[in-house]
Amino acid sequence: MNTILHISKYYYPDLGGIETVALYLAEGLTQYNNVVVCFSTDGKYHEDNIHGITVYRVPVNMSFLNQDIAISYYSMLKRLIRKYNPFAVHVHCPNPFVYPLVVMAINKYTKLVLHWHSDILSKGLAYYAVKPFEDRILHRADIIISTSPNYIPCSKPLMKYPDKVRIAQNGLICSNFDLQPGDLDGIERIRAKYAGRKIVYFVGRHIPYKGIDCLIKADAYIESPCAILIAGSGPQDDYLKSIPCSDRVQFLGRLSDDELRLYSHAAHVFAFPSVNKAEAFGIALAEAMYCYNAPVTFTIEGSGVNWVSVAGETGEEVPLGDVKAFAAAIDRLLQDDDLRNRYAKAAHQRIIDHFTEQKAVEAMAEIYREI
């Protein structure tokens, strides 16, 4: 059986969007022997078996420009390539530290697949320091995966290699959001806390490109009675909590998996105010749509957000950064139950039709058949 060596920054049980994609691909591409190498989070070397997948975790020695560096990474790569002789190495990008190591470690017969989750969007010296390594691995790659068609025309790195680029959408692990016994009672308890007001909901890391400040500022213009619930945490916590707003804006903090499922089903409108293509896809958006939330988004050039949710079909989309238009779109959905329910049903069906983990694995399997 041919082996695929997956290279991800981190891997389950460490959680995140890229980690989720790496997980369902490693477990879903069952026609191959899948092996994972990643960084460990405790400074120790580990060799684990996760759901039948062998995972090698390399200890981090230092961090430079927010990039983990592991001195033993290259020797680990060489050892694994000798041991497994993989027919393909699948690198989840961005991960610039590993780019030169991969190019040096593989031979000319090894297929190199780059899963391009996002460009490196930082500017200045930080990017120019890694750009030569990025250029080299893009040139060596056999296939480059974009997670949406929207991203390709606006990505300077991908525009250079149109013949190499293929599309494989991200997928939602639906079982994480399917209702469990007792969930209906939990959902009613959440809704009861807000005295029958409809719930406008956001979940995600509290970082600048998520545009959470736009949602908080929209509170001043939303006329309908509602509760605006902001889940998650991050470096912008203090700033976001300092923005003047009404008491209907509430911060929930980080939610457990069970709480995330319950709040996602309890909500009526999903506010997703990301403001640039650092939001390359929007897995939280897909999760909310699967749970019958009608979304409101900005138009973001080069982002898959406006591919996941289709304006006028699955939700509302307004001009980038227009807080008043964002508020007005939320109001339309809060005031028009028929419109909101129509969007919600279409949103759920769009995820079922295009963005489940099974659909994503099928798309990737087809690309592997090609190479």
C-alpha cells in the first residue's frame, strides 16, 4: 500500500482548522497508508497511534517570528522517508520552517502536494525572509491545493502556477454537530436565558481579521430585540470588551465541544464579519450553516467565505466593512422569519451537498488518483 506522509503544524488532539483537515484526510484516505509528522506542544518527542494513524510529534526548541522551530525536524523527516518511502508528501501550508527541509529531504520521485490553506499575509522583513523558501517549494510541488476557487486569482503565489493548482474544499465533520440525546432540552435552556429574544451568534478566535469589532459596533444600528453572543477567545479580548455597546452583547468565552454544538443550534443568525482573505475558507461558517443558522457576511475579495455562503441563496452578504449594512442585514433576518428559515434550510443543504468531510476526502482522493 502506498504511503502518504502528511506534514501539519499540529495534529489531533490539538484543535484548529488545519488540524481538522489533516485529521479527516489522514483518516479518510483509507486506500493509502497515512503517516503524520507535526510539532509537539509539550517539548517532548512522541510517537502516537491516533485512530489507527501513526503520528510523530517533534519537540519545538524555539520560536521565531511566530514560527515554531525544531532542531531535530530534518533528521526526523529523513528517517521517516527512509522508513516509509512515501509516494507523496502532503504539506499543510503555511508552515515556512519546514519548506526547505522537505525540499532537501525528498527525492525526485516523491510527489509533493502543497495544501494551500492561506498565503503568508505578513509584509516586510518577516515575509521576505521566508519568500525564497516558499518560491522553492512551490516550484518543486507537483500539485497545489486551493480550498476554494475564489482564492486563486487573488493569491500572488498561486497565480504563478495555474497548471499545478487544483481545488479541494474543506469539509465539516458533521457528527460533531449532529444533535445528541438531551440536546433539545439544552437548546431550550439557552434560548430561555434570553427571554425569547432571537440569538445572533459568533464563534472564532479573537484576532483582527475576524472583524469582531464590526459586529460589536453594529449593535448600535440593530433595531430588533436580540441577544448578540460572542464565543471564543484570543489576543483581542480586552480591546473587544472595551468597545462601547449595549448589554445585549455578551462574551461567552471558549466553549466546550458540547456547548459549541448547543449554541450553534440555539442561534438564529450567524454573524461572520471577517474582513480579509486571511479568512480563506470559514470552517466556523460551514459549521453554523450546517446547524441551520442564516449567515451574514462581508464581501471579501479572494476569500472562500463568499463561496461557502452564497449571497441571496444561503444568507446575506454586504459591502466590506459597512457596519450599518451589516446591522441592516441582521435586522432583515431577525424580522423576516420566512426569509431566515429559507436561508437556514438552503445553508444546511449547501453544506451537505458540498462541504462535508466525505465530500472533501472524495475531492482529495480524485487528486491523488491524478498524480
